[in-house]
Amino acid sequence: MVNIPASLHLPRWRTLTLLAVLLAPLLLPLHYMAERYYREQLAEQNRQTLDLYVANLLGTLGRYEVLPDMLGDMPALRASLADPADPASQAAANQLLERIRQRSGADVIYLMRADGYSQAASNWQQADSFIGQDFSFRPYFQEAMQDRPGRFFGLGTTSRKRGYYFAAPVRDGQEIIGVVVVKVDLDEPEKLWGNTPEQLLVTDSFGVVILTSNDEWRFRASQPISAAQQAVIARNLPYPPGSLKPLTISGKEWLIQERTLDTIGWTARILAPRELLERQVRTVLYVGGASLLALLLLLAVMTLRRRHYLERIALDARAKRDLELNVQERTQDLQTLNQRLQQEVHEREQAQRELMRAQDEVVQAGKLSALGTMSASISHELNQPLAAIRSYAENAATLLDHNRIDDARGNLKLIGELTTRMANIISHLKAYARGARRAPESVVLQDALEDALSLLAARRRGMNVELIRDVPDAPLWVQAGETRLRQIINNLLTNALDALIEKGPPRRLWLIASQDEKGVTLILRDNGPGFSAEALARAHEPFFTTKATTQGLGLGLAICDTLLRALGGHLHLSNHHEGGAEVRLHLQRGKPGVAPVPQEEMRG
């Protein structure tokens, strides 16, 4: 008989527990290194963000810094100051300042006489016009009258809007006869910050918060204000009455970085919640603890396997000695080994089945991805007809309430046509998915254009977009599917209206059509912000978009490009030299007078 050593039966958990206690202190240096690393990462990220914001803010102000000096040399302004009572010279000065304000993007530009009263202003037609207002108490006027550049931040006494003021003297020879003032709106630089956990804070020379991403901090004092400073504030009125409540920012709650704007005496700060750092450090500690636990479990498994291995050796030795004495025990041992072999075979078969199931899941994931792309395309293309159907249905209900049966019947007819169009769009997408070819048609470009414009007419009028058309009266026959062509034009007009949302009035949209021996060209142009360099490079890619996720999927231009190439045409994107985006559709000429083929698709 072979005896198994008693030490093999002793529990190992006591050893593992002791090892865990010895390894646990390793989490302390891990905590220190993780906190230091993520603190540096967060600080570098916030530094770059703060540098970009400061550069944008200084760039915004720098664009208007020299404008007052340039305006001071204009004869129309000097003429108005020379004869303040002349209505003609005053009107000319008002119109000049209004044109310059529109071109420069400034908030307000106004001309002040030497007595501090406003003689002319770009907002002369508005109810809160600056004309006749006394601004002599403002520091920028006093500095300009002393032949120094006028600089001042404050809340407008008339408009109640924040702004940064640039002022310069107007001379008649060596004599200063007035002051030109340019007010810059500071709301836009503040809105650029967006909705992020980090908070923005810009304070002026008094320590008062003038720009911030937190509305509750605006016009609060981040430091004590002396009596002398309070007297200056009371004299210049840069802030709303009753503001300047103390603002206390705890370093225990925020990681603070600041940048001093020496040119204007401001200080910009970015405040990151400490929770951002602590959350990442906790994640590292969780991973480290899980790794330590996995190591301990691995050691436990290895210990148990070693113990099992030693037991097997002892049992094998005992079996060999008892083999000649007891055949039955030997047979039992063989059966035990056979059962273990069967178990291993079973485990291998199970592993093979798991592998095959995993492969099936990968194939299914690919199918779901393709289905998702097609669903996104259908959703993108059906949004406009669905919106029109809803509008016509609501109008029909209203018309029925007023017993306008014929008008309601017309709306229901339009709903039927839009439903047919939606069916055609779905048919096109299904044919595209299974590789079907498009049947050639000859259609009239003007009909497709008028139909697309009617779908968007309500939105265009609501946005006050001026439509400028240069389309021949004679039909322009092109080779294209009627529904596909309307789909393309509708997508491009929708994109143009989306771009014009970002621009203030006036909003304009040009439609220009022409034909030559090469084909028919349709130009859609707007006076919006135009395409960025990245948009021009990637506009044909599916799911690329510069809009918010709630406004678009990035499929419109990709679908238009695919449909046009299938029709033998192509799409060209560019920026017009006078500003705004320009889209050119190049189509092949169709045969005049040929009716459209009823079936849009043919099987390949």
C-alpha cells in the first residue's frame, strides 16, 4: 500500500489569503500613478481646449480692432459731424454705417459728436436706436477724445446686451470732432463652448465673470472688489444693477487652469470637475483589483491541479501494486479512464459546436449591418414625403371642418400621389439592394423641379428664403427616372435649406438650368456658409454629415451621387466665389416628347 502524504490534504486557502494580503498594497502605487497620469492627460486636454477658445476670442475681437480708425477717415462721417443739423448728411452716415455693419458682422456701429451724443448709428431704423443717446460717461468715449484707442467691456444701456467696444477719434485736421464706436457681440464666443462637463469662466480686470458656460455665474465677482473699484463700476455701468454677488469656486471640486489675456486685461479659466479624474482612477483600480483577483484564482487553480496530479500519481502506484492481486480493481480503473476519455471527447465536440455557433453569429451580424444601412436609407428618403403627407392630412381635416369638400379632396389626391412616390422610393432601394438595373427614361427637368419645390414651399417661405430662378420655359428633356430625379433634387434642396438655417437674413437660393451638346446642367446655389474643406473631400461618403445627429444621417449626398452615376450623370460640389455652396447636376439629354416608361426597374 502507498500512503498519500498528509500534507497533500491540507487546505491551501490560508496561503492564498496571505498572498492576497501581501499583494494588496500594490494598489497604492497603482492609484498614485493612475491619478498622476490622468491628471496630466486632463490638464493637457484642457490646456489645448482653453488655448483654442482664447485664440478664437482674441481673433473675434481682433477683426474689429482697426475698424474704427478706418471709419474715422470716411468723408461721409466727417460731413455729418461738421453739420449735425443737416438731415441729408445724417441719413448718408446712417446708411453707410448700416452697410458696413452688415458686411463686417459687428453688433452696432455709431458716430458720436464731441459732446458725447450719438449723431448716426447703424441701428437708426430700430426702436432702440442709439441716435440722440448720451454716452459721454463711457470710458471708450473719454479715451478716444484724449486721442487714445478706446477699449471697454460693458452691458449696453439701451440694448441691455453685452459687448466689447472699440472707439477711435474722428479728426478735422488736428481737431477731434467726434468718435466712431464699434460694438462687438460676445454672445457667439460664449455659445461655442457647448454642453460639456468642463466649465468656462472669463473674468475682467475687476474679477467679474463676463463670459461663462454656466448662466448662474455670469456677472458675479470671483474676488473682493475694493471701494475704488466699486466707484469706477458705478461711474461706467458695465454690469447689470444688483449683480456682483460673490462667487466661490472650491479647488476641492474643480481642477482649474487659467490663461491671462494681457492685451485686454481678462483672465480665462477652464474648470474640470474632479469627478472626471476620480472616475478614471477608480476604473484603473477596478481593473487592477480584478487582475489581482484573477491572478489569485489562477494560482488557486494551479494549486488544485498540482494536488490532483500528485493524487493521480499515488493512485496509479497503488493500482500497479494491486493489479496482480485484484483483476476487478484493474478493470474498474480501465473503466474510469475510459469515462474520462469520453468526457474529453464530449468537451471537444461541445467546443466545436460553440465555434460553429460563433461563426453563425458573425454572419448574422453582417446581415444585420446591411439591414441597418438599408433601413437608414429608407428613413432618410421617406422623411420629406411623410412630412408632406402629415401636413396635407391636417389641412384636409381643417378643410372638412369648414365644409370645403373640393379643397379637401385635392389634398387627399396629393396624399395619394405622395404615397405612390414613397412606394417608388422603397422600390428603388429594394432594387438597389438586389442589384437591379434602372430602366432609361426621358423626363422633363422642370416638372421634377416644380414638384420638389412644392414639397418644400412651406419651409422655404417660413425661413423667408428668396428664390431666384433662371430656368428656360422650353422643356429640358433629360435621361433619368422621374421619381429618382425628384428624389435627387429634393435631397439637394433640403440640404440647401438646412445650410441657410445657420445664416441670418437675407437668405437666397438660386436655380439655374441650361443645356448644350454635352447634356443638361442644373445649378443649385445658396448664400449660406458653404462647404468646409473636409465636407468637399468626404461629402460623397455614406453617413458623413456636419449636422447634428438629430438633423440628418449623412446619406443624402451619397444617395444622390449613386443615383446620378447610375443615370450616366455626375454631381459636382464647390463653393461659389461670392460665398455659399454650389451644386452642379450634369445629366444626359433625353429624347423630346417620349413618355416615361411605366416600370422604373428591370431585373438584371
